[in-house]
Amino acid sequence: MQTVTSIQSMREWARDKRRSGASIGFVPTMGYLHDGHLSLMERARRENDFVTASIFVNPTQFGPNEDLDRYPRDLAGDSRKCSDVGVDVLFIPEAGHVYGPTHQTYVEVAKVSLPLCGAFRPGHFRGVATVVLKLFNIIGPQKAYFGTKDFQQVRVIRTMVQDLDLDVEIVPCPTVREPDGLAMSSRNAYLSENERKQAAALHQGLLQAKRLFEAREPVPTKYLDALTTRILTERAAEIDYVKFVDPETLEDLGQVKDRALAVLAVRIGKTRLIDNMLFER
Ligand code: AMP
């Protein structure tokens, strides 16, 4: 595996591969890799001639009081993991090169960026869309792999690809979970032992609501009740949002229909976690 830090070298490598007719699969990450990230890379490995992964803790997607400075890092471990799953090039650009001193252009995906995490993290999806477009322009992948744990992010990226006529296929991938159901996340490393136990309530709450759905519970309020009640039994839990939304538009459904996405963002102590589950008949 090659590690590339220069944007120019990355661009040249990718251009060379594309000219030879080879396909490139791309997995953007912020590093501190876990099995969720690796599942994306493994899928990219199966579906493409070459695989590029990036590690870039993108400053423009963090708010002023968020965890940019303490975001966990382990470049040596990440590099080993990428190499083990067959990544060809690990791209680790420097923030000062990605955003030069004169940088002033941003991508705004107007509607789907607004609700849910967009409402709690103003500017977050603008930063995400901007850096993903930049990485697409540098690498020019045929396919790019994203986890549906970050459901709104996938909606934002897909909308950008459609609206700006980008020639890349977005491949959404399922959420990889810990044995107790907690969605894997680099931010889980912030949790104390006690908080880590409480964090399992997010997935358990989603499962409880799903059981009601499968039993065709007729009282609409019971779904949200079951989900929030389970989460709030944990002392460290504070809810940012818990909702049932339309999986395409992300608009609040008010109640569960035949197709609904349960979405949540919950703070366990100081750590903000997100998760979701699709309910579908
Ligand atoms: P991040 O490093 O958190 O920016 O995540 C990089 C990519 O990995 C994003 O597309 C995430 O949605 C995806 N990802 C993060 N956690 C998981 C998980 N538990 N399962 C599957 N994909 C994930």
C-alpha cells in the first residue's frame, strides 16, 4: 500500500489508473478506523480494480465548540488496517493544503442539510459536501462508499451528486455494530466504561420501536414513547432529537407509516452519538 499526502501525486496516480481503463473505489474517512470503516473498504475492494481510502479530519465540518482538536487519531494503526484489507492508496492530505489561505468556495445542499443534525450542527453538512466534492475531484472514483449510520450525510452527498451532475456512484453500506448493538463510531472511544454500557440503549430503543412496528401497534404515539423512554432510562443520556422521518426527504412524519426511518442523536455525557433504523413493510 502506498501512502500519499500530496494532492498533486494523488491526482496523478488516479489519472494514470483511469487512463488505463481501471476502476477506482473510494472510501473517505476521518480515521481512527474500526470495523465499520473496514467493511466499506472491503466492499470497495471486491467491486473495483483499485481502492483509495482517505483520512482527513475535515476542519470545515466541525463547529467552534466541537471536538476537532481532540478527535482521536492513530495513523500507524489505521495504516496497518487499510493495508490488511487491501487498500492500494491511503490518501492523507494536510488541512493547510486542502484549504489554502485563499479558499472561499463551499457547497451548500439546501434542503436535506437543514433538519436533524443540520439543525444542531450549523454548517456541518456544508463542510462535508465541500470536502467530499474536493476529494471526488482529486481522485475521480467511479464508486464511493458511505455508511448509512450517517444517514443524513448519505442523503446530502447523493443530492449533491445528482444536482451537480457528478459522475460517481454513491454506494450506501449497512451499519456495523458492537456485540451489544451500539453502532461502531470513532467517537465511542470518548465514552467512559459506565457511559459505554448506557450507550447500548440507543440501539435497544430502536429495536423496541421496531418490535411495535412488527406487531402493528395501532397507537401512533407509542413508537416514539417506547424509543425515548428506553433511552432516557440511562442517567447520562440527553436527547438532541428522536424522530420518525421520510427516508428520502428527511421530513418529520409525525407518526410511523409503512416506510419510516427512525433517527436519533443522543448525548451520553459529553459524547454525541447518532443512529437510525429503517422501518418498512
Ligand atoms: P467517519 O470517519 O466517521 O467520517 O466515517 C467514514 C465513513 O465510514 C462514513 O461513510 C461513515 O458513515 C462510515 N461509518 C462510520 N461508522 C460506521 C459503521 N459503524 N458502520 C458502517 N459504516 C460506518
